[in-house]
Amino acid sequence: MMEVKRFPLPEVSAELGKMIEARLHNDGDVAEVVKALQARLTGSVATPIYLVLDPEDERELGRQDGPSSASTFVKFLRDSARRAEELARR
């Protein structure tokens, strides 16, 4: 589980600390509206999917499907943050 094994690592938590985190859990006994929201945002109800979205228009700035190494996840977060900064300068 990425949230347990990767998120607490200093290099990961430093990058996550620069973002606003929202979690959407679609496992277990959940309402269909939760799965519908995930499908709208990601085009899938598979888990895990990690997204970085522009808060203004929900544009996808980065996506990581499935678990990954800490270094791959940090790269995903940094690349996503860089895209957000580029959009903010426009």
C-alpha cells in the first residue's frame, strides 16, 4: 500500500506537502456516486490511481496508475508540480 510504505518517506512527504491532498476510496461498501466521480476524473474505477489536478478546471497535470517505487512516485509528483507552475505563469 503506497499510503503506508511510500507516503511517509521524507522525499515523498516533502513533495506531497506542497499539494492539497484529497483521497477517494472506492473499495468496500461505497455509494455508486463515489465510483462515478472516480470514473469521471480518471476514466477508470481501478485502484490505485494517483492524479494531480488543476483545482481551477480539473485538468489532469499528472497521473500514476498503480504502485511504484519511491523515486518514480517523487518524479511523478515533481513533474506534475512543474506542469502546474508552467500553467500558472501563462
